Amino acid sequence: MKKFYVTTAIDYVNSEPHIGHAYQKIIADVLARWHKNKGEDVFFLTGTDEHGQKVANSAKEKGKSPKAFVDGLAPKFEKAWNLLDVGFDRFIRTTDKDHEEKVKEFVDLVNKKGDIYKGEYKGLYCEGCEAYITEKDLVDGKCKFHPNKEVKELSEEAYFFRLSKYEKKLLELYDKHPEYILPSFRRKEIINRVKEGLRDLNMTRLKESMDWGIDFPLDDKNVIYVWFEALLNYITGIGWPDDKKFKKFWPADVELLGIDNGWFHCVIWPAMLMSLGIKPAKTILINGFLTFNGQKISKSLGNSISPNELVKKYGADTIRYYVCRNFVFGQDGDFSEKELVSRYNNELADKLGNLVSRVAGLIERNGVERCEVKLLKKLKEKEIDKKMESFEFDKALNEIFAFIDVCNEYVQNKKPWETKDKKILYELKESILKISELLWPFIPSSAEKIKKQFSAKKIVKGEVLFRKI
């Protein structure tokens, strides 16, 4: 059986989840469900990133120990994804014991390869990114991703990973596998930066300056730099190196992440794997930022939107449909409740809901008669699959709803309420079942209701599927 392994970036737990986090998890779940529909063996990993300076500082502000602080927040992320019907197979926390043990094992092996050495770090550090940056990365003296935070100067003893050693191999990877970094315009940005030259990576922090992390196995005065250990969750989460799950599912087919995480995943992460001769993921898929009223949704900017509140207000399927239908994946998108309501009313309620309701009512009164389903020939299923393979979720939904339009026109033209033609109604029933199958990755709860309704021995009209907002 063909396998499909999808991962997401793991979220910092220095504050509660927002809709920006949710967008990525929804997309990953849509991919996981789509591949399940194709009969593939799927594994979906997500979780939380719980170490580092940012988390330690947030815990201190709340008067809690870092562990107590993350134990209080991590379940809120898990709950938020459950409310959105995000069906992950494992929710990994970087404080999980198996992760911590495997990270230390990885460091030991990298050291045996001669890829770790002791030195001194002098330079800039953005606490918001938990990243070492250079003057070239600054915009008006600030980090472009965290303009409201001061960039700090660090000078401390550290251990380094020989990142520069893998510059040529990384460029070869990008050249031989253009699908490795998508969308393609992100690939060009990464390649240009790598060609400028790579500096070795500071992979530790002294405990005297920051002690909330996994102990560095080569020197107990240090903890492992948060990014170096957090990236490893993609293999520790499936039991690297000897678990059957790891051997089956690695390399990951798709690793989803945001723009601000691109450098870590596209450069540092594959170099770490190259050190031990492990294949990198097949595709690093970079989503754009969601904005709210034209501004990046961010905890630090104080304009985050709670996915829990949105689910209470509109329901999980509405949010899932909106973010997949309204945004071109890879580009930034502006989250608008007005647009969400418009999409819901015009497409889910008027088009899909109306089709389901009318046809169910007609079948309840007249029944069906099995026949060849010519109507399904008008469905461009190969085109939909092609759009999904190229991560064009909005266009895939556009094709599905084009077929829903065809079905609605078919009802109008054939007038089964006058003709009582049971064959026409059978064609419509089978077409609606196919629509429910195609929509299940996007709106699972509604799709399952449709499938149950139209698979029943006695089909009845039932309740309205999408009540107008």
C-alpha cells in the first residue's frame, strides 16, 4: 500500500493558538484526508514546540515554571485542532520523553560524524524567531518578522554544527529536486541566500543564560538550541531510527510550514539529516501569512483570532471551507468574516445545501431506479486530482463546485418534480454521493452527513444542512 506522511510546523506555546496556526493544520488535514480517500496509508504529525527563551520568558511573566506553563497551554492547541476536525495521528510535544531521548541520540551521532565543534558565538539574536540573524536580515534595525521586538546581541561559548560543510549538497538537492521547496518563488529566495554562503550553526545555549531546553549530551553546561532539537520532531515522532513506523513513512511526503520558518526547514533541517545520511523530506510546502484587516495575525501584535471562538460562531466546516476556498496557497491572505459569511451563504448554503435538500425531497416522494450515471461524466475528477497534487486547493474546490452547478442545472432542466423520472433521481443521488466523497477532506462533518443521508435505504429530506447566516 502506498504511504503518505504529512507534518506541520510545531507551534510555540508562549501563548494560546490563533487562526494563523489553524490554517496550516487545516491544510495538512485536507491533504491527509485526500490521500486516505485514495486508499493510501496516511500518517499526520503535528504538535507543540515547548523549549527556548521565548517560552521561558512567558512562563516567568506568568509566575510559573516553564514545565507547568507549557503543560497548561499544550492541551489548548490539541483541543483547538480537535474542534476543527483536524485528525492528526500523533500530537508530539518536544517535552515528551521519547523526543528528548532521541534528540540526544541524534546529537551523539552527529558528533561522531565530526560535525560538531566548540567555539564562541558573537552576533545578533531574535527572541521572537528564536534565531541567530545577521545585519542583512534586519529591516530598519529590526527583525522583519518581529518588528516590535528588540534584537539582542549575544556573546557566549557555544557548540557549532558544521552547516557550511553541506552548502554544495544543499544546492544539488534544490537543483535535482525542484519540488523540494514549493511554491517555486520561495525556492529561489532560499537558493540565493545559500549561494551567499553558509555560516556554521550555533546549536547550544549556556545554561547560565538560558536553561529551558534539552540537556546537551556532550557538555552539561549547555542545553540544545531550540531549533536544532525541535526540527527533529519529524523523525522522533515516528520512532527514528529503528521503529517500523519510521522505516515505513520516512521520508515525509509533505512538510507544511510558514514563511518565517523557511530557512530552518529548507536549509538547516536537510543539512542535519545529510550529516547522518538520512534522506530529506520530498516537499517542503510553505504557506503564506494570514492577515487580519491587512496586518499579520500574531500573538505578539495582539490581534490574534481564536479558532475556538470562530468554531462556536460558524462551525468547523465553514472555517475549513473558507480558508481552503478563499486563499491561494502559498500567498498571503486576509481573513475577513464578511467574506466568510458570503462564501458560506452563496456556495455552501445556496449551491450545495440547495442541491442536497431538493434532490433528497424528490427521492423521498418518488424513489430511484438504477441506471447508467451519465451525469458523472461531466465531473472533471482528473483535473481535481491534478489541482490537489499541485496544492491548488482553491482551484480544486472551484472544479467541485462547477460540478455542483452542473447538477443544479440538471435538476432545473429535467424537472423531476414534474416527470417523476426515477432514473434522473438515481443519477443525481450517485452524483451527490461522489460530491460528498470529494468534499470530505474539506468539510468532513457535512460530507459525512450527506453520505449517510444518500446511502440510506430510505432517503428522506431531513434537516437543512447549511442554514443561512
